[in-house]
Amino acid sequence: MLLVEVTRGPLVESRHYGHVAVVDGRGDIKYSAGDPHYFTYMRSSAKPLQVIPVIESGAARHFGFSKKQLAVMTGSHAGEDIHTTAVESILQDIGLRPEHLMCGTQWPFHRPTTERLRREGLEPGLLHNNCSGKHSAMLALAVFHGYSIENYLSPDHPVQTAMFNAVSEMCGISPKEVVLGIDGCGVPVFGMPLSAMATGFARLASPPDQLPPLRAEACRAVTGAMLAFPEMVSGSKRLDTELMLRTSGKVVAKIGAEAVHCCGIPELGLGLAIKIEDGGERAIAPTVIEVLKQIGILAGEQLQALRKFHHPEVVNRRGEVVGTIRPAFKLRSGKV
């Protein structure tokens, strides 16, 4: 389904197609666009669910992890100093060093940090990888249980098994139905319907009564950390951070690579999942904001504060505004 149009002057120059699922904690579809059961990888949107075993196991309490540390574990951070410092502190708390991370290196998403590294003639390190927080969580779980930290990213490692089980249970999908791939940072990534991803975020944001008390407590700890330190989940002026800051706890948000995005809405007990088919990440923000607007979460000053994400400008190399990126869909309500 057409979700986003990109204009230049009077013409629509490009179009992005995709799918939206908005569900409750039972997995019942409340709103949708396109195919709410579209099957794709969850990518980094799974990170908040993957942190659950770190809390549920007692590892977070054992190591005394702060909310800020838990938040960076859920994040696809921008590689700013606040992020690398937080990840390094996690590693110190569990008695390990940055070289134990197996996520690979990448230049920071945060442009000023990348520019500073280049000016100083430095290469990015493992801590700059946007997934280093998740990897530090995996290492923490391994150290806590006494598992090997060698090849902790292998799909059959007990840490990955624990996280896989947590994700499938939260999303209400049989493990046999989940398709495994390998993410950009080397760990397993989970393929499932958008409706299942949205179910996971509905339960994360508003744990239903049928969740075991320990699981519900872990969900509240994860969302509490993300909402207390949204800058650790993403970074300066990035979508997830700004969305959580501007909505004052109304939305728990997590982006994934290849234009996937998931949100939980605590006050309504809803979760939403979005996929742009061509992987065009420029279409994610307008779609997310428009969905939240149409279901009544964003309006007035909050919507205006997020306008640059709702209707991003197309700017040429002279700094002139020559077009816009705009949502172009209306949600259906009820079951499909």
C-alpha cells in the first residue's frame, strides 16, 4: 500500500509502499494499512524484548545496572560519547573489556562525533557500533550464568536461546514459525509477521494480566529505562529519542534497519509495527507520526513539535526547500 510520497515542486517524484499493524496485547488488529501480517525481519526493533532475560534472570540486579545502562542495551545508539561511556561502564561492571564485543566497528551515526574522529585521525571502535549496547547485554547474561563468552552470538548459544524464547513468547508466535537470519552485528535476527511484532510491543508497554509477574516486572523495567533515558535509545535529534521525549511517556519507540519500526502505547495497551517495503528509511518517520496522529496519540503542540519528522523537507545543495516527504494513507479500523 502507498504510505509515503516524496514531492519536488508540483510533482510527486517518488513513492514508498509498505504495511502497518496496530494491535492489542491479545494480537487483535485494531488498525492497519496494507498487509498487517506482512512477514519480515524485526531487526533492531527486537532489542527491547531481548533485554528482558537480563532483568528476568536477576543479572541486572546482580550487576547493579542503572536505568541508563538498561536503556543503552535496548538502543541503536548514535555512537556519541554518552553512549560509548555507558556501554564501557556495563563491560566494566561485568569484568570485561570492549575487545570482548563481537559486533564489529562502524562510524557513529552522530555526524559531529564521526567528524571529530576523522579530524583526530582516529578509526571507530567496537563501542561506536550502534549495537554495542545489545552486545554488552548479551555478555552480561553470559557472565551471570557462567556461560562461555566465546561466540556468544551463535544461534545455539544459551544466551541467544534465552533471547529468542523471550521474543517469540512476547510476540505470541510459535518458535517454529520464526525465521532466523543474521543481523548486521552478527547475532540472530527474527522474521515474523508485523502483527506479531506489534503484539510484542503492546505487551511490553502494557503487560497483560496473563504475563507471569517476573516477566511483567521485566517489561516495566525495560520501558521505564527507555522512557527515563530516551537519548540512550537513539541519540541527539533522532526519531526514537525525540518521539519519546516529546510525548512524555505516551510512546515507547524502537527503530530497526531496512525501514522497520515498532512502538508501544502504554495508555491504550496497543503496539504498532511498520515496514517500508523498499527499505527506504526516509519514509519511516512520516509513517510513524501519521499513524500516531490517526489513532489519537499525537495532536496539537506535540504533533507540531514533531513536524520535521512528520513532513520532512526536501532540501537541495543550495539549502533551498524544494519539496517534502509526506504521508499518503488512511488506516483501516478493525480486523482485516
